Amino acid sequence: MPNDLQALTARLSSAGFISAEEEAHELLACAAGDEERLHSLVERRLTGEPLAWIIGHVSFCGLEIRVDPGVYVPRWQSEPLARRAVERLPMAGAAIDLCTGTGAIARTLATARPGARVVASDIDERAVACAAANGVEVYRGDLFAPLPRTLEGRVDVIVGVVPYVPTPALPLLQRDTFTFESALAYDGGPDGTEILRRVLSGSPRFLRQGGALLLELGGAQEGALGDDLARFGYVDVTVLEDQDGDVRGIEATRAR
Ligand SMILES: C[S@@+](CC[C@H](N)C(=O)[O-])C[C@H]1O[C@@H](n2cnc3c(N)ncnc32)[C@H](O)[C@@H]1O
């Protein structure tokens, strides 16, 4: 097993890993000079297991977030949504992070707004345990169901990276995603909007008037949600795009 950076980089690169040198750095740091451990870490990585599960953490919005095996790995593509949610959260406000996974977005909000109350929910017990280990006030259950009723009508920001991949598109996800990660993190129903629509209908109960709803989504889903956004009283709907002009999310405000 190669134990120097150059050799490990070459091994990972020849196995098809695009960020081979970066990953080699991380694996060597995690092994901390223990060759047997390095061997086991590299073997796991060569099976395609997510790097974050192997080294136990990932960077998100400049924070080190613990990632337990089995829990969705927060993506850098979600960082702009988290940062926008911070901008909409008053210093002593209240926020909900739905489908929190590791709790990365909730942690980002709580770190930037230490005076705010930030709560989160997830249906998966491994995610709930991981988010709690990341210092998040997290509740286990379906979307809004487990959240404290005392927050009803008082929340400034609801943010979510909820499952939004259309069920027929699940087999098109990367091979490693499908092998290691649970469909629970991705499956958004026939057109991907099933959970998004449930969030739109459930949010007005918790959001204060003028509060913000920020959701990650893709493709043409923002158009498909137009009627629901109007029906549930959202205004100032903005489509959030990435640098390539691809739709990444929506931001909407609960009408006053
Ligand atoms: C795409 S992952 C996003 C995790 C996290 N928001 C992030 O960006 O890193 C979706 C998460 O939703 C959770 N989930 C799926 N269905 C849910 C439901 N009905 N209620 C609450 N959480 C759910 C999954 O367990 C998973 O952790």
C-alpha cells in the first residue's frame, strides 16, 4: 500500500478518482502514519465508498461537519442556499432546516447567528444522531411533524435540501451514489416534487408573515411548483441559479 503522497495519488488517479491528490492528502492525514489503517482506508475508498464517510468529516461553508457512514454527504453546491438562508435570518430569529442530514445547513445558520434558535428534522435515525453530534437541535420524524409547536407562526426562515430527484431518474445517479447511499435521501416521487410540495403546504403554519422559504431543486421544478406557491400565499418568488445558469433553488416570502 503506497504511504507517500505521490504514490497514493497515482494509485487513486489510475483508479479514476478525479481529485486524486486532494483525496490522498485527506487519507494520509486520517491514517496519521498508521500503515495498517491507511491500507484499510484506501481499500474502502477504492470500492467507491464516499470519502467523507471514510475520513468522518467534510467542509461546508467553512465549517468542519462530522459525517457518519450512511448519512448524506453535504454538497458544496448547497452552500449558496445556506448562505442566503443566513442573510434572511435575523440575529435573534428562528429557523428550521428540514431534511437536515448531517445538520450542515443548521450548523451554518447557528454559527452565523448564535443568538437565533435553529431547529432541524430528519426521518433517518442515523442522520438525527449525526446532526445531534454536530451540535444541532434536531428532531426525528417526517418534515414538520416532530418540531416544537411553540415555533408555529414565529419562524423567520425555513430552508431545506429535501429529496427532489424524480423516481425514474434515480438509476441515472452516479454508480457510487446508488451503491452506498439510500434512496431516502434522493427520491422525490414521480416528478421529484412530492416532498417539495409537502414543504410548501406545511411551511405557512410555522413561517411568520414576511418569513423566507428557501428550497433546493432542479430542472424545471420551479415552474411545476408555481401554482402551489401562489395557492399557499408565497410572494416575491426568486429562482436561484448557479454560475452556469442552472436552476439550483427557489426563494419565496410568506405574504404579509
Ligand atoms: C438530500 S439529503 C439532504 C441532507 C442535508 N439537507 C444536506 O444538504 O446535506 C435529504 C435528507 O432528507 C431526509 N428525509 C427524506 N425524507 C424525509 C422526510 N419525509 N422527513 C424528514 N426527512 C426526510 C433523508 O434522511 C436525508 O437525510
